[in-house]
Amino acid sequence: MIEIIPAIDIINGKCVRLSQGDFETQKIYRESPVDIAKGFEEAGIKRLHIVDLDGAKKGSIVNIQVLENIASQTSLKIDFGGGIKTTQDAEKIFNAGASIINIGSIAIKQPHIVVEWIQKFGAEKILLGADVKNEKIVINGWQQSTEINIITYLKEWSSKKMNNIFCTDVSKDGLLQGASVNLYKKILEAIPNIHLNASGGVSSIEDVEGLEAIGCSGVIIGKALYEGKIKLNELKKFIS
């Protein structure tokens, strides 16, 4: 069964959503991310994906207090990312209550550090984010393009035992136009042993069902929940 993973993106301590990673499009949904997280937990959700957008942009962790507050007031299993650059940063995030660190740009810029983390913390404690536009990786909070092909990239990391992945199609993120099912299907056919969490564009229960059907391990849902396109009670059939 596909795992439902709501997303909380943080700017200035508040829950926001962007469209296509553009900071100029930010929309604040709730002052208190803790209240949102509690609502998810009450609905039976067990996982949470938190991104410190300020941290991702700045290159250092900014909103760790939000993580501490959610971790101390809920029993959700949290993955947290944004601005994690050093082993000390990673330890700080684990100590603040996250079960998993989610990482992106550093895996391209300083892959040796990520390899060290796999050895130190275990691959299961790391969620590798692959942000994609036209099947090419984008980095630095989606602000910088690369020529790195997504499948080549994930195959390389899979060979290093890194198989927990979340992939975001930036061209669809925040637009509620449907998930990139064909892209995810292509990835899973090429690398069947990875645990792929789909992210970006999810706008309906049908999207979730479609992602489950092609073999995605999880789905990260953001704007669709905040805009009411997907109701929490509709997700109950996916929550064990």
C-alpha cells in the first residue's frame, strides 16, 4: 500500500506553498505548522515531510524550531530537509526529533559527504530528493538547472545502497495539474529496487491511486490538501 506523506513547507516559521519552486508565488496557509501537523496525526497520518525553504535558499538550517515543536507535540515520523550541509547539521536535525533527513543539492555538489552519512547513519535514515525538470536534475531550491539525467543519477545512488528517493517534477509542483505518472513509471522500470515517493502535481485521489498502481512506495501531498482538492477522510483507505 502506498504511504501518504503530507508536506509542510516552511518560510519564516509559517506553512506555505510555492508554485514551481518560485519564492515569489508563496501562499501562507496557516500560521502554525504544529496545528497542521496535529490535524494530520488526528486523521491517522503517520508520516510527515518538512522542508525548510528558508534553509534551502540560504544554505543553512533556519526553521529547526518548527521541527522541534512538531516532534515534541506529535508522534509523527518526520523527514526534514533544507540547508543540511554537514554531519553536525544532520545530527542536529536527528536530535531535534526527525527520524530521517531529506537531502537534495548536496548529493550533487558533495556526494562524498552523503556517502559518509550512509555509512554513519544508515541509508534508511536518509531520503534523497531528486528535483526534476524535463528529466534533468535541478538544484539549489530549484533555482539552478543541470544536465544530469534523472535515471542515470538515481542508478548511481542506488549502486551506493541509497534507495529511498522522493522525486519532484518541478514543472508540475504546486499547480494541481496531476502527477508525473509517466516519469515515475519510467524510473521504476529502469530501477525497480528503489522506494520511490512521488511528489509534485498531486491533485486528486485518482492521482494517488494511479501512483499506487505503478508501484510508488509513497506520495508526498501538499497543496491539494491545503486547497481541499483531497480531503483527509478520502485518504483513509490508504492509511493502515
